[in-house]
Amino acid sequence: MADGLTTARPERERPRRPVRVRLLVQYRMVPWWFRVTIVYVLARIVTFGLLAAFARVQTQNSFTLASPRYLDFATIWDGRWYALIAQTGYPATLPIGTDGAVTENAWAFMPAYPFLVRGLMEATGAGYAVVAVTVSVLFGWAAALLFRRLVGRFLPEGTATFATVLFCVAPVSTMFQVAYAESMGVFLLTLALWLLVTRRFWWMLPVVVVLGFTRPTGLAIALMMVGYLVLRFVRRSAADPLSLRAAIPPAVVAVVAGLVGLAWPTIAWAVTGVPKAYTDTELAWRQSYIGRHELVPFAPWIQGFDWWFHEPAGGVLLVLVLAGFAGFLLMPPARAIGPELRIWSASYFVYLLAVFFPQSSTWRILMPLFPMLAIVARPRWVTYRVAVVAVSIALQVAWMYSCWWINGYDWTPP
């Protein structure tokens, strides 16, 4: 007390949390699906800017006039084939070149995506470009959400989210906003893998059927299910037995997937009357590289590496690619993503080795290997993660320049 007055004690200030801690708390209060949506939207804005920049310098070509609008630029290449299918369907007669071989035609493309686009066009009255690109964007968004749920079963929250960031900015993530079936296919594949991991085999059946008519994955899915059953048999235990009753559902999925893988070639045969209508059509795309050849399983990669790099360099590089892929899947950090996702990656790679000729569209064809992004995302160093994202965006630019953008006579389709 002084001069008859009491002196109030100053209140002790509460210690303030560091800014980083407060931001982390606020971040965790945001629903996971909203965080993924923000990442996906930002990634699509970046890719939109890159595509728009290439469109501004695009010269007149067989698809567009000079400096086309975004939607026109996003519907070139295979987007024109899908437009043709959406408008007129498939030809009953195969086109034949002067050498007597089947030439490029619509039978190389599965019907689910263009028919869905056609149905939405009729329902909404919107044009092909608007509907096709919108369908791709929405399926890509759904795939990103589901991918986060899938890898979240194996990885810590932060790592699973970063894996989703890589999923959204991957070098060929441009496919999520152009008129290609990849976006729809990636969503259906992610759903099939999630159902496999959660052992909801009967629910896999309709997904596998639709997926098989979206992208040619039926035989790879069948191989994956066989591999899954073999692994379950080898690892069976009292806690996780593999009874006949438990083996039937995945076995049925394997059979159905195999039948779906053979269904489209059979349909092409039935419509055109040509037994090898589908395979001959697919072979037309590689004739400009190696000439006319019959499809011999596992020969295309040998032929491709020989054409691109010549012997003996081609053979050495092919061995290194195979060894590198196997080593990546077998290294200890890869075990974190579970056996199912690794079995799928190996099965799809084997399928590509059997039937696919490596050329400029290889990078797009490798999209179904996206579960491996969860392995790449595991290191937690900030510098590493920033660098990986930056490299991914830089590779988007490189891919657009070499594959999407048309510079004169372009023989490197995406």
C-alpha cells in the first residue's frame, strides 16, 4: 500500500506457443479430404498454367489452329480418337494401308470413357471438350482422395499426405485435366486396390469389369490376384488362415479379370470379323518404329530397346531397368506399403513387358504404377520433399515439351 492506494499485481502472461506449433494444430483441425482437395486444385492450377503457356506458342497443326484455347489444346492426340468414338462409335471394317496391314483406328481405345462422355453430353447438352475435360478433372480429384485413404493404411499421416502431393504433381499428372481415359482408369484402379487391401473381394468384381473396359488392365489384375493368392498361401497362419472358403472370392476376381482382359479383343473380332482386329490395331502404332511384326509376348521391350539404343547398349540398359525396378520393390523401405501394392506394381510391369512396345507414350502408360509414389514419399527431410516436388513439376514441363506440344512433324505422341 502506498499513499492509501493498493498496487495491483500484473497478471502473468501465458506462454505463447511457437508459430510452427500453432500452425500445426490449425492444420490438423482441417479435415483430411479438404487438405487433399486444396492440394489437387493447386496442382491443377499449376498444370493449367503450363498447358496454357504451351498453347500460346503452339503453331497451327493437324489438330488445332495457332495459339488454341485451353479446351482445344486439351483434346488433341488421343482426345480426338475418344471424340470420334463418342460421336460415331467403332468401325465395322478395319482400315487397311497400302502394305496390306491394319492402320491406326478406334479399336485401340476402350469404350467406357468415351461412352460416359457421350452420355453426359446428351444429358447436359454440353460439347465434347467441356464434358471430356471435366470428367477427367473430377475423376482425378476422386482418385487423389481415394489414394490418400489407400496409402494412409500403411504410412503415417504426414507421409501419406506428401505421397498424395506427389500423386497430384507427378510428371504425367497432366492426364488429370485432358481428354484421356487415364484419369477415370486411375480412379477405378485405386478403388480396386483399396478393396483388395480391405479384402472386399466381391465388391471388386464390378470395379474390375468397368476398369477393364476403361484401360487395358484385366490381365494385369488377374496376375495380381494370382500373386495375392500365392502369397496368402505361403504366409498362412493360425491367425490368418487361407481356407477354401477364403480363397474362392479372390480366385473368382482373378478369373473375371482374365475374362475381361480378353473381352475387348473378342468384341473387336465379333464386330469386324477379323480374329486379330484388336492386336493388329495396337501393332499399327509401332509399325513406324520397327515395321510390321506379329505380337510375340515379351519381345516388344527387346525390340524397343534395340531400336532406341542399338545393341549391345539396348540389351544392357534393359537389364539395368529390370534389375532397378525389382530392386526398388524389394528394398526394405518398400515393405512399408504392404504386399498388395507391390504385387500390383510387379504384375502390371510384367504385363507391360509382355505386350507393350516402349516409345514416347511409355511415361503415360506407367501411370498405374502410382502406388510406388508412397515409397518415394517416405523420407521426411524438408529439403528432399521440396526438391522432389520441384523436380516433378520440371518433368511436367519436359513431358509437355517432348510429347504434348506439337513442333512441326511430331512423332512423339503422349
